[in-house]
Amino acid sequence: MSDRTWPNRSEASHFLTLPFPIKNPIRKHENTSKSTGIQQFRPSSSSRRSDQHRDFAALPNDVLTKIAANFSLPHLQTASLVCKSWRDGLRPLREAMLFLRWGKRFKHGRGGVKPNLEKALESFLKGAARGSTLAMVDAGLVYWEMGKKEEGVALYRKAAELGDPAAQCNLGISYLQAEPPNMKEAVKWLYQASVAGYVRGQYQLALCLHRGGGMNQNMSDAARWYLRAAEGGYVRAMYNVSLCYSLGMGVSQNHRQSRKWMKHAADHGHKKAQFEHGLALFSEGQMMKAVVYLELAGRGGETAAAHVKNVILQQLSPPSRERAFRLADTWRALPSSR
């Protein structure tokens, strides 16, 4: 992935280096004295029976399918246990999961099958026809890769309107990439994905708020969404959060927090963060650790890291050099969202 994430307008910018809703439960009032004339409310026995024995089976299948459209297979299997009516009504979505699985096999060449994008699309479309938003998103991605963007966007929109946050994010990004871009629609869908907790959507929304670009720039909100995405494990957001704290943009300047998030980004594999964290360690005199991060950054394509690393190596003993390179060889990035 490309590590250049901070919005910039100039190549000379220094940033380049850096269950169903139910009614509210009835509140039981405290016992009051008779002098107040207020009696405690008690639901009738018939209403209690109604609350305890809701007829879930009466839910129409089309409504049930829309509610469960973005369910994964485990959630579908659990919902199918509620009653026979739900088991029957959710059968198309369970079938869609099989087509989704085969589509991923054909797309990525897994499970003993050869990669075949046409067969992958065919499987995803069969899953989409059965109402699965997960299959709609994957079919939309394949269409996008084939250059059939209108077909892809149509599927994104259908899934987005059914509440799928990945589709909402992809639809928002498609509006950003349109000619001309439609910032209002992009922010609308990215916001919906963001409040649903989708970290890529949170990061993309933060970029929109950061750049402005047809809308008012709002660094305070941008920093807030960067932080939400970073806390959710999105590596690019970790790097941008570090820059926000370092420069005091959208948040109060805080070098401790900046260092914390730069290290998080570096430990999750962000090459620019590894370079900058290595420089910080060098400035603190932690030579061997600095070499490890600079070596990792250099392997990831940060050419400037090599010069600093070579300067430090001249100050290290042979055993320390060997240990630094051994640590770099065995280093593994922490898991992340992206």
C-alpha cells in the first residue's frame, strides 16, 4: 500500500516525509404515599403476555431479508434458529453465502481453483440476486476492476441503501473519484459508514474534512475521525494522528501523543512512520533501535533512511550491528485494519 496519506497540495510539502428495536421498557414508579393521590402503574396481565410472546414469525420475508441483508453466515445461522418462519425466510441469504465463498475462491485462486474473474463475478452476482449486500460489494469491486464503474456503483448504492458500511464507504469514494467529484454525496455516504464504525470510511471522511475541496475545511472534526480510525487499527490514520498532534492541527499540540502514534504506525508497518520513528530514536541516542526501524523503512522503499542508518552503523560495535539486523529480519508488523 502507498504510505503517502497526509493531504497535500505541493510536492514540496514537508508532510510527505512525515436485534430489532423494541419499545422503551416501562419504568416502575416508586411507591408514593396515599396523600399524593398517585398510584403506581402496573401493566395489565394481557400486555405482559403480549410482551413475553411476540410473534416473530409474522415478520414478512421481504422485511426480514432487508434487515439481514448484510449479515455474515454465523449471524444468518443464528437468526435462522429463531423460528421456522425465519429459517425459511433466510434460506436465500444462506445460499448467497455459498456463492460468496465460491466467488472469493475464483477471485483469489483459493481452495484448489484457478483465479477466474468472470466466474468470480458470476458467483458474486448470484449471491447479490439473493439479497446479500456482502456479495453486492464484492461484485461491485470486480466490476470496478473490469472498468465497468457504472455497474459497480449501482451495486454499491443498492448495498449502501440496505445499510452495508463497506458499500457506503465505496460509494462515497466513487463520488470522490467522479468527474467532476461530488463532495456532498461523498461526505454523506462516508459519514454513514463512519458512524457505523467502518474504519476505512472514518479515515476517508477525515481526509475530506482535512482537504476541504468544495466544502469547508474542518481540522477539528478531521482530527477526531483520524483518531477514531487509528483507534480502530487503521495504519494510515495512525500516521496522520501523529502529525496532527505534532503540529497542533485540530488538536492541542502534544509531542508525547505524537510519538506514541508514530510508533504505533511504525509497528504496524507504515514505512514513513518507521523512518521518522527511527530518526527520533537516533536523536535520543537509542542507536540500535534506530537502526532496526531505519532498516525496515529502507526495505520498504524509504531511500533516505539508508544514509542515516549508515551513519549510525559506524558508531555501533559489530555485535550490536548483527543484533540490529537480526531484529529487522525477524520483525513482523502488528495486525491492522489496513
